[in-house]
Amino acid sequence: APSPEKEASKADAWSSTRIPKSINEISNGENILGFGANLSADHPGYNDEEYKRRRMQIVELAKQHVPGQPVPYVEYTPAETAVWGEVLTKLEKLYPDFACKQFLDTFSLFNFRPDRVPQLQDMSEVLQQRTGWTIRPVAGLLHPRDFLNGLAFRTFHSTQYIRHGSNPMYTPEPDICHELLGHVPMLADPAFADMAYSIGLASLGASKEDCWHLTKLYWYTVEFGVIKEGEQLKAFGAGILSSFGELEWFQHGKGDQRPVFEPLDPFGKLTKMSYKDGFQKKYYVADSFEDLSAKIKEYATYLHNKNKVTSLDLSILQ
Ligand code: NLE
Ligand code: FE2
């Protein structure tokens, strides 16, 4: 069971509106919500002791990582590499029809190969050059405030362990396949990266309620966003792009069921997220990343005014 201190520090992460002055002030291992090394009973790896031990090893590496230092290399086992290879091979076939053009453009920068799980450090170096973003390893699902604040420092917190081999085509939580195939290519696109940065900016000094709304905004854009391309809808959200099942569902539905699509307004109410219980029932549609960024920046300004966050408070971001 979590210790009282841990629970208290989680509560702090919600209620303290203090703005971190650098990425070093955001912990990558303390405020972990669920998952991490403690799997819940409905996780596919729950009864697999070896899987849990292995995750623990990788999580320990992440906790020791110091910002600015290279991300530790993980020697993935043949079984882990096989999971990655299967996910990559199957998804690659769907991307030309289902992924947005920005994703298709940046994808080739990373030379993904089925026989080798890419290392976060190598991916981070490509992103540094393209958009100035850094990947930081994390011990599990970070507290939303910490995670969102990280985006304002152009830092993407990323898991390094891999999904359980029993269901490579869908996992309820982030894993290395999700980070690499969903987030990494999108973060190499400057307009998308600016949109993600805007969400981070909005989260600085945000109240608990506002932070929760921003979590949903993040969810329906960076994780499950859909963009208009002419008459078509294409995926840019990492949670869609890293799941074979969700890519099929968002385009074709299942049987006579279809997801619902709505335009995204950061000021509007956002629907309950489907987390752990399968695909999203509703997706929000963006016209372009530029349009989305402009709307989110307007929302950020509204939040900053409301929460009395000044330009001096934000000057740490240069
Ligand atoms: N469902 C996604 C996948 O299978 O890759 C992961 C979502 C993480 C938010
Ligand atoms: Fe994600």
C-alpha cells in the first residue's frame, strides 16, 4: 500500500500551484499514479512475476536519471524485441491510410527497424535538432501537473519498459512502443510541437480544476487527436497511432458502432476520458496544428490572468 507520505505528496502535486524554475524541479519518479511497477489486477502482466521484475529494473534506471545526462540505454531481450517488431510491422501498414501527413513526413527520420528497439537517447537527439525537445525517462504515469509542466520546458516524459507480450496490439497504459511510434514522430513536427508546448504553458500555475481540464485537453489532442485533411480525418494522437485496434476503430468503427467526432474548443466542456476501458467513444477534431495552437494560447492567457500568473513568472522559460 502507498505510504501516507506518498499520498500527501500526490495531493501536493495537485494543490501546489508553484511554478517549477527548471526541469530539475520536476520529479520523474515520486508522483507516479498507478502502473509503474505496481500493476493493477486488470493489467495483462499482473500475474507475470518475471515481467514485473523486469519493469522494476527499467523503472530503477529511469529514477536514477539526471536531466541533462544521456538517457540510460536499455538492453532489450529477444522476447521484448519481438513484441516491438510485431507492433511496428503491423502498424506501419496502416499508417499510409490512417496517419496525418506530418506523421508520415517525420516517421522516416527515425529509421525504425523491427529487429531493434530504438533507444530513447537516440530519439531525443533527433528531436533536439528538429524542434528542441528532450525526452526524459520516467518511472510510470506521472502526476498530470508534473507531466504538463514538463511540456513547458519542451521535455517529454517517456516510459522505457515495454507492453506485455500477451496483447501487443493494445495496452491501456503508455509503454516504449506507444512513446516511439506515437509521440516521437509527432514531436519532430514544429507546428505540433508548438501546440504541445502551449498546453504546458497553460498548465503553469493552474488551479487543480484547471489542471484537470488541461489533462483532458492534452488527452484529446496529443494522445487522441484527429485532424482534418480535406474530406478525411487522420490520426495525430499517439494513443491512436500506437494501437492497431484503435486505428481501425477510429476510422471504421466496429459492427454498426461508430465513434463520435466533434470540433475542439479548449474553452468548452470536454467529455470523460476512456481510460483502461478500451477505445475512445468521442474524438475531437482539429483543423490544423496552427489553429489549435492559437486557440490553446488564447486559453493559456485566460488561465494565466485568472490565476494571476505574470509574465515575470513565465520569464524562466526564456
Ligand atoms: N492504447 C495505447 C496503445 O495500445 O498503444 C496506449 C495509450 C496510452 C495512453
Ligand atoms: Fe502518451
